[in-house]
Amino acid sequence: MLILAFPDYLSQAQRLADRLNAPLAEVILHHFPDRESFIRLPPSLTEHVIVCRSLNQPNDKLIELLLCARTARELGARRLTLVAPYLCYMRQDFANQPGVAVSQRIIGKLLAGLFDDVLTVDPHLHRISSLNQAIPIKNAISLTAADEIGLFLKQKLDYALLLGPDSESEQWVATIANKIGFDYCIAHKERRGDKQIEMTLPDNSLSNKPIVIIDDMASTGRTLGKATRLLQAAGAFDIYAVVTHALFCDDAEAHILQAGIKAIWSTDSIDHATSCIELDGLLADGIKAII
Ligand code: R5P
């Protein structure tokens, strides 16, 4: 078995390789001036190759994954496993208007055609219950970082009320809260545009206790920013956030910090200054379960 890591996921892949006691090789990647991608793999590969890369900034990365997977097959890989802790294009899961591309299904089929196994962490599954409805292969594995996040929170705080910013987040918030014995509540959110959020907080008492907002990802940061402002208005002052996937596009992090949050923590699914919850143990166990 060989771990093949893209440069943007190298340190996490190295920790995964150490846990699996497997060799690691880096994918050589170059972007030409017109943004075409050049990929080079080690000329000889093992039968089982595990390709590691999170799929934030997805449009370039999906093309590079296609080049990598097809080249790996040409070089003799017979079993190809994708470890993509952040999985892109999972949010558009139905055609909300005639003509809309259901990108979850389309990208899912693309990945199913390239890989024998796909492992990811806390994918944004809303209207479907299992990952292989989106990626139609047997080993489409959805892991959860709930244990890692719960353990981290327990070490940081004696007690906190966990807040899910919308109904979709309840799946993660409830699991984490139940694991560590913290209470949780769920806000109501409506997204009116990429950066326009309407939110109503639940009726719970929110003052005089630390509050941790939990979500699967922060993209524009508007969800966390709005929740923080509303919580402050409701009398909360120790407000924190944990997200599994730190996408943090453009001014997202600054926007959340300006809202007055005390700290933002994330897993290392994507390299970011907030990444402090490591996922290599979870991913290694996930791989061991399928080989
Ligand atoms: C949405 O349903 C997700 O769970 C997140 O709440 C959302 O993607 C966060 O996006 P943003 O940071 O742009 O508000």
C-alpha cells in the first residue's frame, strides 16, 4: 500500500502514513500560466494506492484528481482509494428549479468511476441518508469527527451549551452533545443569498454560560457571524465555534472575528490557522476497516 499525497494535504497524509506504517509519496503538481495543471506520480506504484486530498477549491482539484487517478491506473494501481476529508459538491442535492444541475449526484458518479473506495468526514448529506446514494460504490464511507471534536471540547471547557445554527447541523451537534454530556439547542436559519442569512435563536436561556456553535463547515462565515451577533444580543459573552471543515473563503474569518467570537477551532481536514483537531486516527481506522 502507498499513500499518495497532494502538496496541500502533505502533513496530514504523513501522519496517516505513519499510523498505517505505509510509505508516502508526494504528487508533483504544477500550474501553467493559463491554470492548466501538470501532475507527475512516482513511475512505479503499488497495487493499492491511497490518494489523499481534501476537495475544497474543488474545480481545479477535481480535474487534478481525474489526472491522478487515470495515471495511477495506467501505472498499475489496481485498487485506488480516495481519502478526501472534505468532500465538495455535496450541497446541491436536488433540482430546486427546473434545469438545475444536481451536482451531488454528478460529482458523486465521477468519483465512483475513478476510485474503488472513497472515505470522507462529515459530508454535507441532507436529503439522503448514506454516502453511497451520492457516490454509487460499496465503499463510500462517511466518517464522523464527533469523537475528536467532543474530546477536544471536553478538554477545553468544563461545560458549554452547544448551538447548531440550522436544522441541518442537528445531526452533528446532537451526536457531539450526547457523547460528552453537554446540552444542545438548534437555531432556525434561512439563507437568502451567498452572504445573506436570516436566523432565529431557540428559546433556551443563553446568558451566563459558554456557548459553542457547531457546524460542518464555515464558508463565507456568515452563518457563524450571524449566530455570534444574535447570541451576544441575547446576553451570551463566551462564544466559541467548532467546524469540521475550515473553508473560510475571502473575508470569512475576519467577519466572524469582528462579530466578537472568542475562538474558532476546526479539524485539520483543511490546513488553516484554526486547525487544531487532528483526524489521522479516525482516517487510519476507517482505512483499516476496509482493507
Ligand atoms: C449549510 O447548510 C452548512 O451546514 C453551513 O452552515 C454553511 O455551509 C456555512 O456557510 P457560510 O459560512 O457561508 O455561512
